[in-house]
Amino acid sequence: MFNALVMSQDDEGTASPEVKSLALSDLPEAEVTVAVEYSTVNYKDGLCLSPKGGGLVRKYPHVPGIDFAGTVEESSDDRYKPGDKVVLTGWRVGEAHWGGYAQKARVKADWLVPLPEGLSTSQAMAVGTAGFTAMLAVMALEDHGLKTGHGPVLVTGAAGGVGSVATAILANLGHEVAAVTGRPETADYLRSLGATQIVPREDLAETTKRPLESETWAGCVDAVGGAMLARVLGQMKYGASVAAVGLAGGAALPATVVPFLLRGVNLLGIDSVMQPYDNRVRAWQRIAKDLPMDKLDAMVQPATLSDLPKLGADILKGQVKGRVVVDVN
Ligand code: NDP
């Protein structure tokens, strides 16, 4: 038997979470059984923990948790054997498949990545989907020409999970980082991660009729989307790129094509869920090399399975700072 946070639906179709004891035979069929050590809380986890499942959860009872790290217990796939340390992010685990808010998980071997050298299972979950995606965004900006010395790189939603990790990685790589936040009280925290400039959210929240403003940013990791992304496009330097990661501020994009046509600005889409294996391994290796562990430690708040309902609601309100590490045991 093992503990799991299970979402169950009532007669009205409203789901609620409860920590329950499950048997191994309750787990779905798949090749690899993992003893989960840590999970985390991403924005998507907030949606999966909500009463309607955020449109992501199809079937109840359901075990959420889009990320986990732990040790292989049983494997019918040659790539993994008992004792191997593994990480999982994406592949709709925690949404369409049972996820990491449990002491055991059973998943396809294709979805796992060996724990990168230099990271513990707890540090891997301090990174989680949010940090992994931040790394993918930085890699995409680099692949499109971002170099140090080009000017400040903007990070939106900076005090959140994606934003915190992006800030720490970019600063460690030697970039000037301008951190956009709606929480002025996080300024010291953002500076401690390496931000050199704090941009109040209001400065970028209002839409403008001008499709182009002065050329300010050499790159951008955008976790917010919506009107803020539209505004930022018009402030990019000639030929610079924006990595579009999130929609914390909205899914609409009230923009013009003018920055693309007159300044050669690039809008790069970042998806972490279906990312191919080789690029996953590359991103995790870059995380182990380019994300300073003392900065990562400073982002973390610890939690347990029973804290998750509150944390899920908090992250949807933009009230979680940095990264949560959930000790499922
Ligand atoms: P967090 O909640 O930790 O961070 C989001 C941050 O955005 C908040 O902390 C807040 O930062 C800011 N924010 C929240 N609401 C608003 C608003 N209305 N207007 C402007 N800013 C706002 O979430 P995550 O970091 O886990 O995820 C961020 C986004 O990235 C989400 O939309 C998520 O779905 C998406 N995502 C996408 C992935 C992909 O594969 N493309 C993978 C992972 C995440 P502050 O307080 O500093 O202003």
C-alpha cells in the first residue's frame, strides 16, 4: 500500500482532493514502476487540482502531479533497472495519466529521463517542468542568436516558477536580466537570483497604440502572454527573439505584425510536454551546468501531499513565489 493525493468527483461533477491509501494493483499498466521521492507544483498542477480539473483531467478518480523524480522499482524495459534514479516531466502525466502526487507511479519508459548527473531528486523537482521549460526557452533564444553583451534580457512573471529559474540561469550565463513582477515585495528575492533591473508589471500591462517603441530588450522569456507579450514585441531590439512560454496573463495576443516585419523580431514557441528525448537530455544537462544550486535552493519552499490543495489554489492566483518541492513520503 502507498499514499496518494486522489481527486474524486461528486455527483455534480465537482472534483476534490484527499490523501488516500492505494494498492500497487490500482496503478495503471505501464513498463516502469517508480518509487516517487519528490514532486512539485506548476501552474498546470493548479489547474488539475481545481474542482473542474482545468479542462485537462479527463477521468476520475485521478492522481495529479505533472512531474516527479524517484527510483525505479520494477521495469520491463531494458533502458531502466531497479535502483536507477529517474525524472519525469510532461507527456500529459498528471493530466491524462496518473502522476507524481503519490509514493508510487507507473509510466512508459519513453517518458522517463535518467536523473542528470550533479542533481538530486529533490533538486530535479525544484527545477520541475517550470525550470525545464525556462531552460528550453533560454536554449531557443541562444539558438536564435542571443549572446551576452547584446543588452538586457526581459523575464516576465519573474517571481513565478518559470520566471525565477529563467532569471537565475540567464544571470549566471552573464546576461543583464530585467525582471517583470506584479509583486514589488519580491524585488530583493529577484535581485538575489541575479536580476539587475526590476520592471513593475504596470509598466507593461497597458496596451499602446504604437506598434513599435524604443528598442530595449535583447531577448525575452515570457511566462505571461496576453497584452504584456504584445507590448514586449514592440520593444524588442532589431532581430531579437521572444520565447513564448506561458499564459499567466491571458491567451489572447492583441499584437500587430509590425515588429516582425520592420525589426525582424522572432516569436519562438516553447513546448515542454512533447519535447523529444534528445533535447530533454540536452536541457537537463544544461540545467545541471548553468543553474547555480545555491540560487535554486533560495527559490524552494518545501511541502507535503496534504499541502497541495492550498498550493494548487495559490498558484492559480499567482501567489506562489519560486518553486515548491513536495516530499511525497
Ligand atoms: P507561476 O504561477 O509560478 O508563475 C506565473 C507568474 O506570472 C506569477 O508568479 C506572476 O509573477 C505572473 N502573473 C500571474 N498572473 C499574472 C497576470 N494576470 N498578469 C501578469 N503577470 C501575471 O507559474 P509557472 O511559472 O509554473 O508557469 C508560468 C506560465 O507558463 C503558466 O501560464 C504555465 O501554464 C506556463 N507553462 C508553460 C509550459 C510550456 O510547456 N509551454 C511549461 C510550464 C509552464 P509576478 O508575481 O512576478 O508578476
